Amino acid sequence: MDSRLAITPARAVVVGAVIAAVIIGYWALRPGDTVKPAAGAGTDQPAAQESVDLSDSQLGTVKVEPVAERDFPTEKQAVGSIDFNEDMSVQVFTPYQGRIIALFAEVGNDVKKGQTLFTIASADLLQAESGLIAAAGVLDLDNKNLARLQDLYTTRAVSQHDLEQAASDQQTAQGNLAAARNAVSIFGKIDSDIDHIISTRAADPTLVVPSPIDGRVTARSAAPGLFVEPGNTPAPFTVTDIGTMWMLANVAESDSPAFRVGQQVKVSLDAFPGRMFDGTITTVGAAVDPNTRRVPVRSEIKDTQHELRSGMFANFTIIVGAPVRSPAIPLDGVVREGDGTMTAWVTADRRRFFQRVVKIGEERDGYRQILGGVQVGELVATEGAIFLSNALATASH
């Protein structure tokens, strides 16, 4: 027999071991079975989350609450400035030409309707008053003449024609006086003023120019001695009703479709921290500025207390859609890390906290909208989150 084919005792042991391995492998790999790789060998395992374990003495530094849902309005915001409501502004001109005698209001003064703003020496008023005095004098003369002729007519000392002529002259004089009174009243003189002019036979050329509305003096170009004419700009005074003010803003072209006339706005100002003023959009610009790519938007702001001033900077917020219900975490529960990411700390046992990167949305009433990273019902640190981030940073160094 060939010695290469002979089965020695050592070779028999090796062959037996191979046969046993084949049999065991056959039974281990029956049809339908697969091989499961070891953990970490060829599998995608989630990255380990950074965690911080709190000691008993540290538990009081962190407050834990479940993530809840809150409503976040769909809003647009823009920056604008306060201005006077030009629709409620009146330029006060003199009704007749003349030279200004005196001024009775300054810029910023609140005035009432009918309150004197300035006076002028008016040649037209002087002429009208002179005509009034003359008409009153003619009527007085005609009244006396008619009475005298009536007495003479009883004794047939005058003819009926002379009496009738005197009566006609007296009636004409009455009409002329009525017309003269009306001419003077156009200048703002009341009946008592007119009666005083007639009784004293003294013409006063002083024309009083009053405020036509309740409001605030917002501009003044008048000065004593200045000659003014009706409609000659600039107006001596401008009075504005400040019960409402304008807010003027320029919004981004991309945001402009969200703005419509009639929408309600909330306005905040640096001058009044913590307060909100109500307003309504009244005008949305018809064109986009080719240089800034922005659209002008004008709103009327209620200011019943007359607190706003022209030129104040303002921020306004407008609701442009239905509220969105989203998970929310108190502001102290969200931390901005050094690399700019926003994180929250999640726990299951209130002792071990895991750092979780979150995607944030709007801020409202002390809560931050969470768009991703945590789910409703998960326990998160709502106070002390910064302490946890600092503790993790300290342990990493």
C-alpha cells in the first residue's frame, strides 16, 4: 500500500475533528437561519449621547418638566417708524390776506377747536367793518327821516310821495345793514362783536384765525409781522388729530404677499417696554422699490393717551395665518452651545441627563417652539440646562 494513503493514528484524529465540525455546522445552519453579526461589526449604531449624572446635592439645581404642546401664531415682523396721521392733519391758512399781529400757540401745544392760533391785521376786515358802520349810520338817519315825515304827513305838511320815498329809503338802508353784518360775520365776528362795532363806531382790523379741530400743533411757519395770504404755502399752522398715528414700514418683497389692508397689527416701541399698541394696516404699497426690493406698508395706530411721538422707532407683528400647535420648552430649557447649535437636556430618571440637539422655531410668552429633537411627553430640564451644559464642558476637558 502506498504510504501516502495510509491512515496513521494522528491523521485519524484530525479527520475525526473535521467531520465533527461539519456535522455541528450543518445542524447550526438549518434552512431559514442567518448569521447575526456582533454588535459594532457591520451595523449602524446610533451615536452615543453626551450625558451628565447629577449627585444628590445637585438635583435641586435642575427643574424637570414634560414637553407640552402650545399654540404659536403664524406671524410676520418688521421695523418701522411713527409719524403723524396726515389724513387727520389740517393746514390752517388765513381766510384773507394780512400781516400777522400775534401768535397764541407753539409746536407741540394741544389745542381745542375754536381756540385762537394767530391774529392778523386784515385790510379786508377793516373795509367790511367800515361798510358796516356806514350802513348803520345811513339806517339811523333814514329811520329818523321816516319818523319826521310821518309826523309831518299827519298835518299834510308833506306829500304821500315824500313819505313813501322815505319809507323806501329806510327799507333799503335796513337791507344794506343786514348785508354789512353778514360781510363782517364772515370774518368770524359774532353778533355781540358786530353790535359793539356799531355802537362804538370803531373798526378793528384784527382778524382771529382759530383752530378748526381738536389736536396738536405739529408745524408752524408763522411769525409776527409776516404777510400771509389764503392758500399760500407753507401754512402758518398745521394742527393734527393725534388720536391715531401712522406707522410707516418697508417690508421685504418676499414677505409682502402676507400683508393686506385691514389686518390687525401689534406694535411695540423701545420707549414703552412691555407695552403693545393696537393698529390696523391701511395701505400696502402698489410697487416694489427697485433699489431696496421692499414694499411700503402703512398702519394706523390707536393712541388715545397721546403718548406716541413722530419719529419713534417701532416693531410691529402681524398674524398672517392660523396658530400652529407645536412642542414647546421654556426659554431656560434651551441652550445655545459654543458651535451655535441649540440643545436641550432629556432625562428618564431625573438623575441622568442626555444632551439632545433641537431645532427651534418661534418664541412666545416665555416658551420656545421646538420643531425637532424632542417629543411631547419627554422629560426635559426646564431650569438649570445651562448648568448641565457647563458641567459637560468641564468634564470634557
